[in-house]
Amino acid sequence: MDELAAMIAGGASRSCGRRGDLEKRRREEYLEEREKEKEKEREREMQRVARISELHKEIEHGKQMRSKRKHDGVNGDDQNSNGLGLLSIEDIDSWTDETLMDEEDLYEVFEQLRAIGEPCTLFGESDKGRYLRLVGMSSRATQDDDECGQTNVLQQVMHEEAPAVEAPVQAEDEGSLKPEDREIIRWIRRVLKAWETELGARPDEMKQTAAGRNLTAQYRQTKQYLKPLLSRLKTGSLDEEIQTKLHSIAKLSNMKKYREANEFYMLLAIGDAPWPVGVTQWGIQDRAANDKIGSNQCAHILNDETTRKYIQCVKRLITKSQEMWPTDDPSDMDLSSDFFCEFVPAMSALQTTTHFAGYSCQFSPFNSTLLGVATAQYYGIVGNGKLVVLDLSRPTESREYLTKDGCFDLAWAEDNDNIVFAGTGDGSIKVFDITSPSGNLPIANLVGHTAEIAWIECNAMVPTLLGSVGWDRVINVWDLPKGSVGLRLEGRHAGVIYACSWSPRNASWLATVGGDAKICVHDIKAGNQTPPAVVIPHAHDGEILSCDWHKYADGVIVTAGVDRVVRSWDLRNPSAPLATMAGHELAVRRVRCHPHNSRMVISGGYDMAVIVWDLEATSAPGHLVDRFDHHSEFVYGVDLSLFTSNLAASVGWDRQVRVWDITKAYGRPLPSGVSIPRLQQRPLVTPTGQR
């Protein structure tokens, strides 16, 4: 037993000794491996430092070589066909991927790639590939500089520390230019020179203000954007149609005929194409000789970014010409250069607010002096929108609220005198507080449509309800306290829904009209599963663009459409209209019933006219009371004040707002029989027997 125990003890001791030796060798090997790794790391670091040092030497060598070339008489401004200055390789097409570039040329390629923010070498790139990449980058950079791309020049010059006025434009040899191109160039230079002199004559303290810097930046931006136009004029590469219209603009501006010059600008920017202006069947677009519409009707302002920029600057030059060399003849003035609010007959009171086209206007239901105007840039085709709030008691003041898409309608809140809703082209309704300290930003954004909103209206009896319709053929009833759609009606119209109107006597009744020539009256209490309470099919011979409830006669609604007539309907007997009033020459865009007179209706249309109607005239010609032709473009919005009887407002594509007394303008009083007692009021009963 003793021997067995000793054997076991000896074996264990020997076993433990072997394990210890093994662990020791492992530690030694690990430490040795670590030391080798550290040595390799030190070698790599030394190699990296050596490469950096060599790179610095290469850069310095390249600089020395360029200096030597310039010193030896090589002109650094001379450029070969690829635009790479000193670097010139004529036989690049014969190179292969294995061909090595000359050391001096390689340094030049490195420098120029670094200058434009490009890596010197891409993975697996040969010298030939690197050179061709530089050629392509340089060509694109040159083209971008010529066209200005999407660069915000105004923002750049606002932050640059530059002199107030740049060096004057140097005259060049114009002998080889066409007479028309020469006259355009001289006109542009003349206006820019006068503008430059005007800016330079300002006091130094004015130049340093934010407004002064903005004026300087505007001048420099205009000069920058006009460079591609001047370049094309000098090379004779400008499109002939654009050149013809620009020549007419320059010639008329030199003659101080600014209104005619602006007309040519409109032809240049928008063209004569039959744009879709809310009429998809016939009427305003029913033009003669449609087959003759050709290239001269295209809208050049939408061709490309560069063209858009310099055409806009041409408009800026027309405006500056009128400011610096005003005309003595008022008929030659370009009043459309800004958005005017004119009070008739006080023709001298003008309000300049925006360059956008007017789409809708509405008096405030709380403040007798506030008027809201919905506008859109480029006639609502592209661009931004703007909600403008005018104070008629202070013509020189206005509040503006910009939207990302066109603003096509507005509605004042019925329970808050500071809230205004704006329907926009992106399908959203912006909510603005005109007293908000946050500035011009909306306080809420209501999203419920997938296409352009055509009409919005607040419920006067239930102020928490807002109705909206649009091009997605959807009727939304908004629960404003919740900020969401309370009721969504679909499939009620077969076409675009252009207008909606709440009944002034039944809070749950909402009337809608649209492109299917149908009038529908919806009972929102019945929900979306119940069909409309009243339907009048084929109410007009074409699309119906507007509707409004009579303010005194229960169940009477007035509509207007592309068939150029205004009609009144009694929903108790919808088989035939109560009256059909003809007088517009083109589609009727908006109609409003008088809030103080039971017989009067006002309408505006694409014939640029605003007409006052008498609903109870005994004969068709007698319906037309008065016609006002004070707009020079489509009339899109009309409204009547709730506070001042017979005070009307209209807005149109001519960027003008007109506010006038329809009973006193031009000295033509209304017929004596108009202000008779109100229409007899009867209970409204639908064809289905509902009250």
C-alpha cells in the first residue's frame, strides 16, 4: 500500500510539473508574438510618415515645376481643348491602362483633382482613367458655372463681404452681332448701369443695413443670372423665338411703353398655350383653330432652370426701367409688376403686396376692414402660394403668409377673428393666426386630400366645422377642435369637385358642384352611407365651377359654370331653374349672393368682368344690373362685405384686388326696383319629403 501511494504521489507531481512548463512556454510565445506585432506596427507607422513626407515633396515639386513653366513664358491662362490649363496630352486615345503618365503631368492632375474636391486616385484606377475623370469633372464644372445650376446666388452674395457695387460692365465689340441682339444687350447693360449707379449713390450707413444689403444682393443676383443670356446673345445661339420677344421687350422699354413690354414678357414666360385653369370640358379652353397651336405657344419659363432664371430677371429689368425712367402716360404703365389693391373711385390708393396671381378673396366676418386674398405663383401652374391679409383702413400695410404650393382658396374662421384657413395645391389646409408671434408660419396643417384643394368654407352655424373639396373628388368635413376629418364623402361626383357651400339655415346641409354638371346637397348627419338629400343632374351645360346659398330665401341656391350663365334653383322644385342669367362671354368662375339685398347676386368670370345681377327681373336682359370691366385678366374671386352694404371685392390673374361700392362706382346707381322686400320664405322640403 505504501508503495502504491508513493507511486500515485510521484505521478501526480510529475504531471503537474509538465502542465506548468507548457503554460510557461505559451506565455513566452504570446509575449514574443506581441513584440513582433508591435515591431510591425512601428514599421507601418514609419512607412506612413515616409509616404506623407514623399507626398509633400511631390506637391512642392509640382508647384516648383508650374512656377518654372510660368517663368519660362508659358501662359497659365492658355487652355487646351479639354480646359485643363497647363496639362496637355494630345494622344490620350492611344494610351492603355498600363501607360504611365509623365511625372510633371501626374502632379498637375493631382492638384486639379484636389482643387475640385475629388480623390486623387480611385481603387484600381490607371493614369489614363484618372486623366479622363479629371477631363469629365472639369467639363461639368465649367457647364455648371455657365448655367448657375441650383445655386442660391442671392444667399451667397448676402453673406459675402463684397463692395456694394461691382465693377462696371465693360463694353465689347458688337460689330459682329445681329442688330436685334445688339439692342437687347445694350438695353440690359443700360439698365444694369443705371441700377448700379443708383445703388452706389446710397449713404454708407444705408448700404450696411439688412435692407440695403438685400438690394445689393438682388442686383448682383440679377447680373449673375443674366450671364448665360448675354453669352448666348453674343454667340448667336439664343432661341429665335425668345430672341424675338426679348427684342420687343427691349424696344418697348426704351420707348417707355412698359405695359406692352410686360405683355411680351407674359408671352415669353407663359405663352399662349391653353393651360388647364379649372375647366376640363369646354368654355375657356374652347378655342378656335386649336390645331394651329405650335411651338410659339410653349411656356419658355418652364423649359429649364437657367432659362427660368434669366427670364425672371428680364421682368426685374422692366420694373427697374419703369422706376428709373417713368412714363408720363398712365396707359403705358405696367401695373401688373406688383399686386395692386385699388379702391374705386379713389384710384390713387394702391396697395403693393405680391407678384402672385389672385385666386380668391373674402372679407373678414369680424373686422370690417380686413380682406383676405389667396394667390398662387405662375398662375398656379408651378411655384409657391401666398395668403395676403389686407387692411383697408391702412392701404400701405399688409400681412403675407407663404405656402409651399399654390394657395387657391381661403376661409375665415367663424369663432375666432384672427384665424384664417388656406387651401393649397398639395392637398393640405394651412391654418394661420394673423396675430401669432411665430411670424408667418402656420400654426396647424390639416392633411386630408390627395390632390389640389379647390374650395374651402367654414360653417357659420357650427363654427367647428369646415368643408373642403378638390381635384381628388373627395368631400371632407373637418372637426376643427380635433384637427381631423370628421366625415369623408367619396363617389358623390363623377368629376372634379370645384365648390362647396354650407346652408345658412340648415347647419347639416352642404352643397357641392363639380365637373359632372351636377348639384348635390349632402346631409352630414346622415353619414357617408346615405345618398345625397338632393341631386340636380345636368344643372348646367358643362362643368359647374361655383355655388352659393341665398341668404334669405330658404332652399334657394345659385350656381355658375363654363356654359357662361348664372342660374338660381329652388330645391323644392329642382326640375327647372328659377332664373337663367346670361351676360358673361366666357366661363363664370365665382358667384356670391348679396348678404344685405335679397335680389342681388355678383359674379366674376374668365371674360375679365364682374357682373351684378337682379334675381327677380321680369325679363332675361333685365337680370344684368351692372358690369365692371376693371380687370385685365381672368377674374377668379369675388366677395361682398358683411358690414358695409354693397361693398364688393374682386381679384384676378392681373394681380389686382379691386374694392368698390357697386351702387356708386362710375356714377351709375342701381335700378330703383332692386331694393324690394326679401323673397318669401318657405320651409325647405326635399323631393324625398325631408324638411
